[in-house]
Amino acid sequence: MIRVRVSTEPIDLAAEMASIERGGAVATFTGLVRADVVEGQGSVATLELEHYPGATEAALERLAAEATARWSLSAASVVHRVGPMHPGERIVFVGTAAEHRAAALEACAYLIDRLKTHAPFWKKETVGGGTRWVDARGSDDAAAARWD
Amino acid sequence: MIRVRVSTEPIDLAAEMASIERGGAVATFTGLVRADVVEGQGSVATLELEHYPGATEAALERLAAEATARWSLSAASVVHRVGPMHPGERIVFVGTAAEHRAAALEACAYLIDRLKTHAPFWKKETVGGGTRWVDARGSDDAAAARWD
Amino acid sequence: MRVLYFAWVRERVGAGEEEVTPPGEVATVADLAAWLAGRSEGHAAAFAEPARLRAAVDQAFVPLDAPIAGAREVAIFPPVTGG
Amino acid sequence: MRVLYFAWVRERVGAGEEEVTPPGEVATVADLAAWLAGRSEGHAAAFAEPARLRAAVDQAFVPLDAPIAGAREVAIFPPVTGG
């Protein structure tokens, strides 16, 4: 079972968990908006997520399908929020289910690592009254590449 | 925040998730009772978990403290069910929170790997009318040892 | 050909999408960006540093030297930062 | 000294715990298991294969050759299978 969703609605963790609980092992990753402090400007007040409608869903489905094939998953779910949000809110949820724990855990790490570099989302922060687009990080490229 | 619980009550995932959602990254692992098929005897009908009261909680707290120190976690939760349960029910929940995803994901894998070999729980299956104690697996020792 | 822009590329161009008909010698995404840079100051600012650009042709991610012949939709944007 | 048994060790012994006063020459957990084996057929069955046994002394996991001098609680059980 592959489930992919991009939405401006808050992520309902209980519903997402319930949808993937099958097999013997379930792993999840949830990313929350952090109130990062930017030097001299205070902390991030809001985060806005932009994406590429159509291409985003296709990219997430392709990642979920790759993980499902590679680790024989019984379920894979990727939910990403877009639009404006605040620190503490859920921005992304990845859930994987498999017969055994190693498969579920590795596939979950794979999906979030690859999502960071292979899905068309862009983050814009509001800090100290100004806005700025978040720069891509080399460490994310490295994390994604370890699964090649 | 370290939270450890051993209980005969079903594991309430929504409550467990809510208790660890802090920082920027949350990883969880949930183990479910599998309806494993035993050759010639059908599938597992019930699973009973025995533990060593006192020593179990101490072992789980030590593992959670080790993970918290090693990965600078903002939260670590380990909940293990004991007593009789059926296929599909949650037997164990591990949750970790950290600023960044690699720490949360690795600490979560560490906790479930170590729990399997370092906490005093024993599984007894009912299959085809008979019962049998589950044997420890060498693969679990190997998984736990990779964190040494 | 439909061209889409995202994030700061969109902001600099001043539009999320436009219909364009590049001349025949515009063969790759990089050629397209260079050609688009001549349309306005905003376009010029958006496409000034090709190393900071990424692209998709008909929703498939491609390097900037990928051909655009026959493409219906080309998207140009910064490196992604989701998750 | 309090001795605790778990899982199939408990089932074979026929009790979850008992108070025992081993003689002075019983120095290690392995010695204790061998000495306990003489108490009944059930004990003998439980402790027949030391390689299949694990132990804790005062709730700390120890190898079978660990000393038991001064221990208040010794637990003997099969390899753990939780999670």
C-alpha cells in the first residue's frame, strides 16, 4: 500500500499511523518546524512551503514505490504539508511497514533522506520581519547519496 | 525527557507520539504481534510476554539514557506491553526526538536493537493449541552489536 | 512551451509561469535560461547564476544541459529544500 | 538469598522464586545453578544446559561465572526475546 499526500491541512498523526499499521514492524519519521535562531534577527516566526503541483506527488510516489520494492514493504506513506506554518507544526510524515524492523527502519530513513533532495519543495522563512529562501544543504545531498 | 513504561494495557500511540513531539525531528518504531505461521501447526494465535519487574524498567531507562546522551535527544520513550496479546496488537513502541533527523532515526534504531537483547522480556507463543517459548535469534545479537 | 518558475526564481521573474516560443537554436534548458534572461531585468536576475538553478522537463528532473525539443513544460527553480 | 526464575526456567522449576541458603563453596551463578539442580527433577531439567542460561545478580546482567557473594537477589532465565 502506497499513500502519498501534499496538502495545506495539518498532518493528522493518528490517522497516518493507523493507515500504515500492518506487518510486524512500523517505522515513522515526523519533521517539525523548528524555531531556528538566525544571528542578529531572532528566531523563525513562520515557514512557508512552496511546491510543484503534480511533479511533487509523482516524485513522492516514485520514492515510495522504490522503497517498497527495495525493502518489500507492506505499506509506505509520505505526507508533506505546504503553505504557511509555525514552529512546532508538522511539516512532513513518513511511515513504513514491513515484516521485520530493519526493513521498516531503513526504508523510513531512505524516504526522508531522498525526499529532501528528490522532491520539489522550497522553504521560505520569516525571521525578524524579513523573509528568506532556505538554502539547500550539502549534508542533505550526502545523506541522500548514501542510498545509491 | 526520558519516559519508560511496562504495562499490560494496550499501547496508546496518539498519547505516546504526543509525549515526544519536540525538537525538529521525531522517529518512532512500533512492533506488532505477527501471525507467524509455524510449519504444520497453523499460525500464532496468542503471544504472552513475561518480564522481570524492576529490572526491566531499569534496563529500559538505562538504554534511553544512553541514547539520549549519545545522540543529544530532546526526548526518548520506550513502552513495552506485557501479558497476553493477539496478532496485530502493539507489543513495543520506541520514540525519539532530536533537532535533526539523523540523530532521531539512529537513536530509534539503537533503542529497538538494544531492547531486543538487553531487556528481560520473554515471549511465549500459542500455536495450534500448544505453547512454546520463542528462541532468541543470532540476528538480534548482531543487530545490537553494531552499536558497540 | 509552458515555462514554470518556483521559489526565488519565481519571485525574481515576477510570475509563476509563462508561455514562450524560443527560437530553434535554444536546444537545452541552459540555452532556454540564457534566452529567457533577455526578457526583463527580473528574468536577468533570476537566471544570472546557472549553477544555482535546477530544472525539470515535462515534470522529470533533468540536468541543465538536457534537451528541450518537444517539451510541453519546462520548470526552472533553485535546489529543493523540502522535508 | 532470593532466587528468581523466568520463562521456561520458571516453568521447569515449577516456581517463580524461592529463598535458598547455598553452602559457602557455591561461589558463582554457575555454581548456584549446579547446586539448585539437585533440589528436584524440575530444577535438574531447568539447569541441565548451562549454555542456554543467562543471569542477573541484584538486577544487573552478569555472565554465569560472576560471583554471588553478598547478593540478595539472583535471577536465572533463558536468553531474552522481547521487542
